[in-house]
Amino acid sequence: MENHLFKWVDEALLDEIRRLEAVQGKIAEQIEDMKQSLKKTVEKKLGSKKIPLSWVV
């Protein structure tokens, strides 16, 4: 009976880890999208000025 309980807990933990991995992946995509958007906005505002954009991303 005890092994069954541990197996149930292990499965629940693995399910939670998988769920969090999916959420983490979505957050990483959103961060990348925001970085690209910020870079485009800065480039648009600065126009032809020659300033390194490495500080943006």
C-alpha cells in the first residue's frame, strides 16, 4: 500500500514539473518577443544615430 502512495505522489510531482516546464517555455518566448519589440522601438526612435544596441538585449 505504501509503494502505491509513493508512486501516486511521484506521478503528481512529475505532472507538476511538466506543467511548469510548459509555463517556463511560454515565458521565455514572451521575453524574447519583448526583447525584439524593444529593440525595434529603440531603433525606430534613434533612427540613423550610431549607438550600439547591445544594452537593449
